[in-house]
Amino acid sequence: MIVLNKIDRSDARTKEVLDEIYDLFIDLDATEDQLDFPVVYTNARDGVAHRAPGDGSKDLLPLFETIVKTHPGSPRRP
């Protein structure tokens, strides 16, 4: 999971930064599965997260849902 923050800034380069992350993973010999990560775009100061830029989200729910979906908890002990 990748979280790109500060998307509200006038100098935000979300697409370029995401491309740089992909390039880094490729340079590190990431597998196809590792390259298939979800991306969440955030403006943490305002408490807003988006699954896609400009999707109309008004809170951090997309971030929390992505965390729960992609990072299951550890198994419970009996």
C-alpha cells in the first residue's frame, strides 16, 4: 500500500511521484505481486483520503478501508 500525501499543494506531482515509486520497486527487482499495490491519495492536514484523485471523498475512510482490506490482522491465539 502506498499513501501519497499533500496532494492539495499547488506543486504536487502525484503522477510523477507514483511513477518514481514504480521505478524504485522495479530497480529493487520487485515481483508482479509487489507491484500490484493499492494507492491512496491524502491531504492529512484536512483529514481527507481518496482512492482516486478528486473522487469526492470527504474523510479518511478510504485510507482506513484500504488498510483493513490489504493488511489483515495477525491470527488470534486460542
